[in-house]
Amino acid sequence: MSAFENAKKFFDACDAPAGWEGCKDYVADGASFVAQSEPLADLTTVQAYCDWMAGFGNVTVPGATYDLHTSGYDENTRTAMFFATYHATHTGEGGPVPPTNKETHSHYVYFLTMDSDNKVEKMVKVWNAPWAMKELGWM
């Protein structure tokens, strides 16, 4: 499978959210994660992010969905990009406050750098977390 095909499969599994179990086949050992975003700033591995997404998407905002607006792949840098909007309602436990039943429609971008085995070796998430947190009634 091509690097971009694997990146697409990872994106779909990660945001399903299928957790690490559903994502690990598309990720290199020890793949790094970075986000300049308050809730995610302490996460340093793709595995940790996949686990965070599973908890958030399955417990805190069950039934969340996303709309993928565009994606692309740069052969020179072996980097896939995905721009989407996450749609979620805080109905479950696990947030900083009890369920608010408020919604967010939050834009985000993933940059996935692929290794020579066509697996994710580095992930960068660009996300305006305060926007989502305000919409969810957390700030």
C-alpha cells in the first residue's frame, strides 16, 4: 500500500476513533506526536494521541463525527495533510466539567510524515483547542 493510502487509513482509524489497536498497523514504532494545543501539549507519541482520541471520542463526546474537507500528499517530504472539522457534543463523562450538552464544530489539520515503510513516523496536529473548549462550555 502507498504511503498516502496508509495515511488515509490512519486518519480514518484515528478519528473513528479506533484507538491504538485500530491505528497501530499504520504507525512506525516510537512515532512522535506534537501539538501546540493545551489539552494535547504533554502527549509525545502517536500511540498516546490515539489513546487520548479514543477516550475523548468514545467517552466524553460519544457519537462525534468529522467532515474531511481536503487532503493531499507531498512526495518530496513524504508528508500527508488532512484538513477537517470535528463535530461533537459533550454528553459523556471525562471532561473538566460534568456533561454540558453543548456542541463544537472545530477545524483541525493533521500533518503525517511517512517513513520508508509507508508508516506514520511523525504526526503534527494543528488545532485551536480554546475555540472548541469554549463551544463545549469548558471555559
